[in-house]
Amino acid sequence: MTHEVFNQVPPLAGHDLADDPALLDGLEREGAGWAAAEVHELGRLAGTERAQEWGRLANENPPVLRTHDRYGHRIDEVEFHPAWHELMTVAVTHGLHGAPWADPREGAHVARAAKFYTWRVDAGHGCPISMTYAAVPALRQSPELAAQYEPLLARPEYDFGLRAPLTKNALLAGMSMTEKQGGSDVRANTTQAEPQPDGTYRLVGHKWFTSAPMCDLFLTLAQAPDGLTCFLVPRVLPDGTLNPLRLMRLKDKLGNKSNASSEVEYENAVAYRVGDEGRGVRTIIEMVNMTRLDCVIGAAAGMRQGVTTAVHHAAHRKAFGEYLIDQPLMRNVLADLAIESEAATVLMTRLAGATDRSVRGDASEAAFKRLGLAVGKYWVCKRWPAHAAESLECLGGNGYVEESGMPRLFRESPLNSIWEGSGNVAALDLLRAILREPQTLEAFFNEVDLARGAEPRLDAAVKGAKDTFADTATIEFRARRVAERLALVLQASLLVRHGHPAVADAFCTTRLGADWGSAFGTLPPGLDLAPIIDRATPKLG
């Protein structure tokens, strides 16, 4: 009897990851209900043991850099486990990388966001997927380049390998901006771009952090004669020779192990100018904003994964004679995690809708997105690490071992707050947007005020958020607090208008009404927790 195994939780497999009320409601509300069938198809695949095994194998067998072949020739290739290619094939064939750019339908970007959120079996391969999606609007600053490459960037085919871009069936794109001396301060970049008689440029410099170096094309920043400029850099030149982008080493990262991130030397690399000289940041910011949206989507998806895993564990694990999910304090924790998750998801879908409409020329939506995306990037990404830690703790010691998958989720959780601008960068970007484009603040509060009168605590919080701009002398010092307040009133407004009443009430009671502690699981008595937990419970098929 000493080896009898009992009171253990069955694997969380055989369910549909798209069976998520907040996601599905948002999909319909933001104009992409037509994509529900494909989102569910992807969700069912993501819930299989086979797909989850791909994620495990890709992370336990990280990429390997091959700088030279056996004869000493420079090849600068990255070798991946077959599981990585399976993950990439699914993502690309389902259009997570570029489908909206080839699909003019209303809601195309919302549909893509829902699929990106649902296909969460591995975060690492999402990096080249996200960058490819984001590269297109930046590339459109040079129509002749966009005409050549955009169809291949949007094609739903995974064609791995270093070959001349225009000879391939489909392409992936990356970005390469960060340098040793600057980090987020990209204007401090020292990479030099020398114009050539044929209209190309030659780049010389060192990029400190280039994710996904196996992509076919990269958008990068370098100093041209008239200032910092954006360039398109192919890995392989039209004649089939390697462009001299030397992969110096792969980064040993906290998480995101399945994805290769590298240091790159440009040794007179051939580059094509994108946009005007001296306007590199303005050109590439189109790409950055799209990847910031994916940071929010990824963090929201990670929260959903964390809380569903915790609820599943609590529903099958007994302690002190009863299931964890039936014990009051555990219900408090699970419900609190679910509230945070739904608030992130409803904000994510709204930002995806704003992206979709702004791409189609809606100026008011573009103004709202400018501020909404900044506060969402700051707050949702900032909340994920604490959420992941608490979700892991719900599993106890089982959550601390690698087989549970929770350590990988936890290690992943800080990344989205760092990528595309850390917390300070996001908060200061918010203030810069308000200063330069005052209409963005008006558009933001027009959105929030759609819930005016429906919830007294929200009305009071909105007034406080507006008043916070009165003291301009200290506003930079208070930038994080400003971003937090704006994020909370936006999430509350969306939940009051569109969320489940129990979720909206609990969010306003705690996040706005201050009847809350300093950790998850500190909800006050009297809230209706049953529907909140039920909405986070995975339904096994």
C-alpha cells in the first residue's frame, strides 16, 4: 500500500482553451464573431496532450547556435527541436502571424488576437509570430518594399530555412533595436548606416538583443547621415549569399527558453531604408505598438492559463477531508485570480477592437488606442507575475516542480512587462502621449464615461483619475500611479458594461472601493463567488 497513488490531480488535457466566456463575449462584441469556429478549433488543439507536449519539449530542448559548418565556413544558423517547428506550423497556418493584413473584414485583428490568446501552449514561439504581425505597418512606410514582402509575410505557410527571401513561399520578420549602451533609449544607438550608390546602405554595429534571429527579415535602427533611421535587413541576399549578420551568442534567459535571442554583429550588412532618414523611431513605432498589443494579449493569456490550472487542481485535490475548491479561503483566492484574469481579457479584446478600427481609419479609435494601449501594457503586464506566483501556490509543492508546467509559466511572466518598454517606459509614454496629443486623453475618458451612472464606485474613481492631472509639477514622479488609476477605471468601465455582474461587482468593490488586502485571496465577505469560479473552470471533454 505504500506505493498506491491517490488524491492526485488528473492532467489538464482534453478541453477547449477557447471555452472562455470573457474571450468569446469580446470576440462577438468587437466584430469578430465570424471567427468563433476557428478560435474553438485552435482551442481544442491547444488543449490536447500532444500540443502541450510540443510546448514542453521545445522548452526542455532549447535552440542551439551553429556559427560554422564542419569545414569552417560561417553559417550563423540556429537549430531547433522538431517540437518548435510543430508549434510554428500551427501558429502560421492559423494566421497568427499576418492574416489580418490579407483580410479586410471587420474584426480581422480581433480574430487574430483571440487566436494568439488561445494558442498558449508555449510563449517562446509567439515572439517571431508577434514580430511578423507587427512588421507590416512599419514596412508600409516604404510602399515598394511592402509590395514585395507583405504578401509573403501574410501567407499562412511556414517555410523555415535560410534562403533568399523572394524565393521562399513565406517569410517571418523580426526586429533588432537594443544596443549595449542604450537599452530602451534607442536614440543612443551607435550602429552606422552608410548609403551606397545603388540606394542600399551598409550597416556596421552591434545589437545587444535580437530575438528570433532565424527570421528572414529584420527591421532595425541605425544612424544614417540625417539621423536615426529604420532599415530592412534580410538574412540572405538576393543572390543566395548570407548577409553578414554574425550571430555572436544566444542569450541565457530567465524564461522564454524555446525562443532564440541573440547578439548580432553587422559587418557591412546590406540594408534597405524604410521611411525617411532621421525618422527611424517614428517609422518603427508602428511595429512597437503592435507588439505592445501582443504583450497585453500574452499576459492576459498567461493569467487565464494560471487560474484555470489552479481551479482544475483545487477541484480534484483534497486536503483536511474535503476538496480544496470547497474550502472558503481557497475559494477566495481562486475567485480573486479569476477576477484579475477577466479584467485583463476584457481590456485585451477592447484594445484589439480599437486596433482593428484604427487600422481601417477610425481616428477616434486610434486616439483611444494610443492611451489605452499604454495603460494596458503597463498594468496588465505588471500584474501577471504576482498572478502567476499565486496561481502556482494554489498547487502547493506540486506547482513548484517542473512537471506541473507552472514554473515555466512563472518564469515567463516578467517578460511582457520588460519587452517593448519596461514599466517606467510605458508610464512615461503615457504622459508623452497626453502632452503631444491631448485628444487621446479625451478619447480615453469618453470610453470610460460610457459606464457613467451605472456604478457609484466607478464614478468616484473616474473623478479621482481626472483630478490626478491637476498637479503637473509632480506628474512624472507619479507616472506609475497615474497609469494604474487609468488602467483600473478602464477595466472597471468595461466590466460594468460588458462583464458578468458578479465579476464587475467584485472588481469595483476591491480594486476601486479599497475593500481588499495586499495579496490575492483577500476579497471581502458577501460577494457572489460561485459564478466567478465557474467561469474559470475548464470543461474537460
